[in-house]
Amino acid sequence: MIAIIPTSTGASFYYYQTQLAELRNQLSVLNNQITILNSNITRLQSEIDQNSNLDNQQISVLNAQLSQLQSTLNQLTGLSAQTSTQIVDLQAKLSKLQQALSENLIVNQPGAVNFTAQGFNITVTNLGAVSVNITQVTITNISPTGSTQCSISPCVLTGTSNPGISSQIVKATESGHMIKVNGLAVNDGSGYKVALTSANGRAYGFYYPWPLTPSSSGNPNFLANVGPLTIYLGFNSFNFTQGSQTQSQPGFCVPSATGLVFWVRVSNAATDSSVKLKSETMMQMQPYTANGFGALVRIWIDDPATVNPNNVIPYNETTNPYILPAANPNGPPVYATVKFSASSQNGAGSATMSQDNNWIIFIGFYYIYRGLSLGQTISFVDLKSTAGYPGTC
């Protein structure tokens, strides 16, 4: 009986080595038995041929014994051939697994680069002693906040499919190789899991956007927790755009009297449920010199595809919500960049800091977690608005 085959490459290699040793031992026993049977058949045949004093009954008994020995010999010879075939098959599997174990491919941060209308590249480095042939790339949209592509079922790309992949062979010790993905992009604001499979069956992968890793070297990401949510308030994770900008910039100092879209990075730290942001999620900004509520600036979340004040899209939690997938044991797989600028819930518009001032900011997150509606607030974020931006920051 063959036991369940392990799924990891290293465990499979050990399993097949053990099976091979057992089969070789079995073959050795069978061949010894065949040798003994051949010797007995030769001896018995010689006894029949050389003994002329045997009567017909004795000869008949000896022939029956000879026939039984020959039948057993045929069975053992068949088992020996079958075992030899199994050994050849296992040797082929072990050879492939040995090649797989010799692979050592790593995906370079940020994983996906060089986005164009035709696709993007996956940047990898081969630290191993053998070439690696990537035969399949599987892309799964695990946080469909920017688009729904590859969310209902994974997108499986091969060298012959469309969309597909090319430049798949990574030579030994090659650094910065670009595997080309043609006809599909993942820089649309959703969170993706990208899995690479080699011809030898090894699996590699990454998440895009590349997950944030809090630093322990004195430059942290400054995290704030709101129930299951983690809010990133570091220098490059609380950002804004103005005008027609497509690249956001740090948002702790912004131009006053100018339309803005704020970008806030958020991830789900809960391992038991995804989180869906509701349209009531908003930011409230109060200037330090305010004497009444009329000076407050309130803005609500935008559609994930919003980039800047020129293309603000109203948020619709039914058709295109922010959905943050549950974390795995190693932490959140992806983060979402939540855009804020709308002048009303489910509306459009852009934020305007109407005066030069410092502002205290409250961010209220209202969301669905484990089927329940919850609301919590991050408070005491501070930013400065100035007409002389950036020189007077």
C-alpha cells in the first residue's frame, strides 16, 4: 500500500527515497528467489532426464512439481519486472525533485514593475545552481477594491494563453530577470496574490501591492489600530494628490485653498473575517484656531479608482466596495489605500483646507466585520496647510 504522498518538495523527495530503498530491497529478494527456483528447476529436470529407472507415475509426479515451480517462477519474474518499472519511475521522480530542490528563486520587491497598457513585469533573482522555467502564473484578486478581475476565479497564465507570460526561463545565478505578463495588469488598486509555478513543480509567489513590514530600526510605519483595522500613519502612507497628479506625496503638510484627495493606507489584522468599509467612513478636520463648527472640514471616502481631484468617483459600497481580506498567521496579506475627498456621503468633490493653519484630524471608520456593522475613530492626526507649499512647510 502506498501512503499519502507529502505535498512539499523536500518531504516528497524523502518519501520517494524511502519508497525506492524498499523497492530495491524487494527486487533483491525477488531475484534471490528466482535464482533459487531456477536452480531447483534445473536440478529437477536433470533428475528426470538422467534417471531411467523412474516409472511413469514417478515421472508424472516430478513433472507436476516441475510445472508448479515453473508457474511460481513466472509469477516472481512478473513481479520482478513490475518492481523494476516502479524503480525506474521513482528514479525519474527523484531526478525531477532533485532539480526542484536545486531551484532557489526569489521575487524581488515590489514584485510587479514596469506597468504599461500591455501588461507588466515580475522581477525575480535566481540564487540556485540550475535554470528555473516558470510555466504558469496564477493571479487571484483577494481584495477587489479597484476591479473585479481575477476575483471570481483566479486568472491562470501560461506561455500559450492570452493573457499570458513570456521570458519565463531564469538562468542560474541571474539577477533582476523580468518575467513578462502580457494582457493583464494588477496596479488598479485591488490586492492580488500572484503565484508562480516552475516546470519542476516548485511554487513561488508574492502579494501586490507588496505588504508593509514594520521596521525595528528606528523608522517605524506608525501604526494605529481601529478594531480589526490597522491604519498606517507613516511619512509615506498618509498622502495626498492635487490637480492631475497620479503619484501621491506625504500629506502632513499640504497646500491651502487647493482641491485635495487624501490617501490613507489600511489593512485588516483580523484572521477570522474580511472587513468591508461602509459609505459613512469619513475624515473631520478642525483648525487649531477654530471658534465654532463652521470652520470644520468634513470629507467622505471615494471610490477606490479615484486618483486626484480631477477624477473623483463617488463611493458605492454595493458595486465597488473596499474589502480588506482577513490576515494570515504572518500578518495582513495586502493593504488598501483608502481615498478621502467627497464633500458628502456617496458624493463627489475634493477637500479644500480653506486657510493656513494646523489641523487636528479625526478619521471615523464605519465597516462590516463578521456580518456586523461597527464604527470606531482614529483621532489626533495633525497636518499643516499653507499657501506657500512646499516652501513654508
